[in-house]
Amino acid sequence: MVNGMHTIAPARLKPGVTPDSIPEPAAEAPGAGRDRLVRGNALIFWDLKSLPGTRFAKKLDAIDTDQITPAADCVSESLETLDEKWKAGSFRHLMPDFRERVHRGETFLIAGDRFAIGSSREMSPAGLKGVAEEAGLDLVVVCGNNMGDIFRRNAFNLGLHVVQSPEAVADARDGDAFSFDPVTRHLANETQGKTYEPVPLSPKEEEIRRGGGIFSVGRREFRKSVATRPAVEWADETDARRMTTTEQIIWAHRVDKDLQAHDLKPGTTLRVYADLLPASDGTAPFAIHTFNQITGGRTIHPRQAAIANDHFVFTGVEADEKQTNIGREFARVHGIEKPYYATPGDGIFHFYFPEQGLVMPGQFIPGADSHSRAYGAYGAVGMGVGSTTLGFGWATGYIYFTLAKQRRVVFRGRLQPWVAGKDIVLELLRRWGAKQSQGMSVELVDADRQLPIAYRNTIANMMAEAEALNGVFAADEITCDWYKRKGILELPYPRIQPGPDATYDIDETIDLAGVRPMIAKPFSPGNAFPAEEVAREHITFDKAMIGSCTNGSYDDLLQAALVLRGARGRGVKKVEREFAIFPGSGGVGRQIERPDPRLGGESIAEVFRSVGGEIRRSWCGPCFGQGPDSLKPGQRAITSFNRNWQNRMGFGGEGFLASPAVVAASALLGFMAPPSALGLEWDAEAFGV
């Protein structure tokens, strides 16, 4: 391991502000007013397929944040009215009378395993908490195993009571009276006379919970964080031998340098300096609110901040424009400019920020979006956090991070024709099943050095759907070559690899020779099947869409164009269904207009248009049910997006997931199928890829 040090920029004070002029934090009474026993009745989310009311009844698993807060309700028109729509939208479709039931005293929300997986929507815990508070009540979320890590963190930050107790969930019945002690976290089903000890919290999580939440913790730590010059220090050779890539990056970025290497183990919570703290127009408002609450808003510039307008920008809805304007004004006040501030159409931030050279190997990047895990493709620890955690980071330069168990996936074997990153990750999610990654950090190993950055981006990005804390490809020759082609010859950190003595709770190998083009059916990315099998079902659809932060790169779109051009040579001239393409960034959008010799001198865009495809602007809208391309009730789409959960792409719609090549082939055929159904054979020499 190479010793090295890299310094992240210290806090930049506003004119007239000095470290000494920042007041000492006011004394706050931790947990004041929140120590009283909470009582209420059960509000149970039953799995309707399990025959509620019978002995086969089962609580609903895998309620994602799209169901807790539908996308249309994630909007805030001003900092003064942040949670109004969040409260109104809570479980809008899954339980329309949720607000009414909470107000009448059903304040113990009971759900199954994997509650609140998915998008890093601070709106979800904030909205749930707000629904109870407007009636003078406290809400307690009681769920089973493997709660969504971002929701869990957000809940502690905001003071929403969350309890993981599989036993309590299994016992609960409609109408049961519950109590919860906020001091001890003891949970009781008073109707049944049973008590439960929840899954314990780490000491730091308990400190944040009892200390008044993230605003109070931030105010207590702000002054010292401004006065402390951050430093990144890599592990020596002996310690690095025992660390995974994730562990080495976390260790190097630790705030508390007196922490010993043997203390770094799963469950350890520590403060970690961030290289970049990116948000979208959807997540920025609450991060701005948090930053202002901690700093006063006029003392420092936000630290390592970046904002991309990619979620609510082309809808034509006035409320969406008001939300976008919150981040725009914040950027103006603090002088945040390109490339740190991306205007509408510049790109989806998981493409745009790496494209701009803001994402580098060895970095620690907590982003206010679950798909920030995509930065693992570039050798960084990218993870999704909520807006309050991000705002805390903008104020202090660091966030609180709890180390997860480590898992390794080694990809070996020869990549098969038409197989891309999307097929690999869909096959991985299929194999992992309902448990998925179990919240672990995943070391992704391209053993035969054959997965380009575009493929790695898709795999790392969809560690969000895999419910991993993060997934990372350690930087190698492919990574370094990608940066060299961008003109970046020097990288800020040493090139690290997982230590030879690093240990993994789960270690597995995938033989790529056995992976075929895949299609994931509703309502889970893990509900995936070989595309050739799906083709026999002749499943038709209304729309085909390529792009998003998963598959919007030049190489992704080239793969689709090669399919279209090959099919044209076999007499297939036009698509059978509506076909829309969303480049990952404005830069990619411009690049696909240039001739490419692999397409006989045509541009990718020309090939798309020649068969009836339409090039859209770069944004996230249709992926999460926003804008004119979102699905209407009863519509079905095959897409290269990353999620196909219920109502994800539009209320009442059905989304299927596949690679750009499979989506392109399906668009021509009018039913879901791989390129082989068009009689196309992969010719690596002719295609030049």
C-alpha cells in the first residue's frame, strides 16, 4: 500500500466571518419532550396475497419509498412549506386512508421485512412524522429485517421512531394496543401482554437519536468542524492488507485520526470526510433547509456541494419550477457554478459529475440519491444518503457513516454476445432473490478485465436495487484508461486494491459465460428471466425507452444503434412502438450527433431517427413517473431504467427492464425479445466494441 495524504478543501467563510465569530453551540436538553411513553394502536400493512384474516396472513414485505411517497408528492414549493405535499401523499396509493387512520390513533405502523427500500426520499420519514404531529401524536414504525438503510438513517436524523423487531411484526394483529419507551426503546404489545427488545443501534446512532436529531448534532459540531483542517491519510501496508477497497477509503477519510485500525469493523459508526456531496433539484430543498438550520445560512459556503437539475425540470408544472428555483437561488447566493451546478438538460448527475471530472478513484461520495452508488464504477465509495445527512455534510464537511459487512462478487468467464452490464446485474439480482445483498458493502471484481466503465456504471448503480450500502470496482487499467481518454492524467489518490487478507462475509463468483440477455418483469429488478424465454411469451408493450442514469452513456446508446443498423440491413426499417431515447447528459446528447465509423459514418442519433426513434433531453422524469413520457394506467413499457416497482414509471403502469440492445430489438419487433430474435449475430470486429 502506498502511503499518501490528500487534503480536502477546508471550510470557506463568508466575508466578515471568522472562526472566533461563530458562536459556541447553545446548550440543548437532549431528547427534551420526547421521553414520555408513546401509546397507540396497530396500523398493519398486510400482504393481500397471503389471505389476511387467516392463519396464512403475512405482513407486507419490501414496501419501497415510491409507495410511501409517490414521486408527484415529493415536490416542495418553498422552504416554508417543505412537508405539506409529503404529508398529503403518504401512502397515497397503497393505503389512501393512512392519514385518517393515524389521526384516530393507529400510530404503530407495522410492516414486514425490507421496509422503505429504494429512493433516498427524506420526504418519506418527514411526511410520516408530520402526519402524526399535525394531530399531536407520535408515529412509531415497527418492521422486520433489513430496513432500507437510507430511510433508517433519515428517521434518526429527523426524530421519527423506528424499531426493527421481526417478533413484534409476526405477533401483531389488527387493533392491538402498543407502547414504546423512547428512552429504553422497549416495545410492548399491551393487548397480547408481550414485550420486545428491538435490534440494537450503534452507540453513535443512539447518540444522534437521543441527542435531538441531525440539526442539534450539527449545531454542536459546526464550530469545531470549521476550525479543523480536514486531511485524508491512507492506511499503512500492514493495515491495508486486511481491508477491502471500501474499508481503505473509509479509513483514509476518517475524521477521528485516533481511531485504531482494529476498531474498524461492521457496526462501527464514525465521521467520514466527503470529497463531493451532490444533490438533485428533488433532494436539494431539504438539504438547504438542514444546512441553514445548522450554520445560520450566512457563515460559510456549503462544503463540497454540487447540485444537478435532473428530476423535476421538464414537466411544465408550476410547482416543479418553484422547487427547482430553491436550488437555483441557493447556488446563486453561494456562488455554486458549473460544473458544480448543472442546469436543466446538462445531465443526470450520476453521469454529469463523473463526466466533468468531479468523481475520482479513492473518493468518498455520499449523494442525496440512492443511485449515487454508481460512483463505485470509478473506484469511489458512492452511497445514497438523505437530504438531512447531505445538508449536515455541507455544513461540517463530513457525515456519520456506519460500516457494513463486506461481500465480494468476482466476475469471471468470457462475456457472451449481446450481454452488457444490465444483463449481468439483473442476473445477479435474480440469484440474490428476496434477501438481495442484505445491506452489505459489495466488492465488485472484474477478474478478466473485460467490463468497460459503462457496464460497471450500470452494475454499481443498481447496487441500490440490490439493497447494498455500496458497490465498488477497485480502480484498474480500465479505470485509468477511461480518465486518460478524458485528458485526466493524474489522479488525486493512490491506486488501491482490496488487501490480500481482507475478509468477506459472503464470497461468490459469477461465470459470465452463463449470462444471457435478460428481461426483468414487474415488479422487481430481481424478477428477471432470459430474454429468449420471455420472447416466447410474445409480450407486447406501448413504449420502449432507452437511457437514464443506468444506461445513458455513449457506449450504451451505441450498442442499441448497432442493433438498429443491423436490423435495417435485414429489411426491418421502422419501430413498431413509441421509441424514446434519453442521453445520460447533454454532452452525450451532443456526442451522439457526430458520425461514428462503427455505424458506417452515420451518427447514433441518425440511426435512432431513421427507424422512428425520438431523442429527448437528458433528465430522470420517465424513470420515476414524471413528464409526458411517464406511463398511464394500463400502459406497459420496456426500458433500460433501473427500477420497475409498482407505480414507479407512472401510476397503474407496468415497467420491464433490459439492456439497450434488448430494448432496441424489442422496439423493432413490437414484442419483448433479444437481438437474436431479429436474426442478428454479434460481430465484435465489425462493431469495433
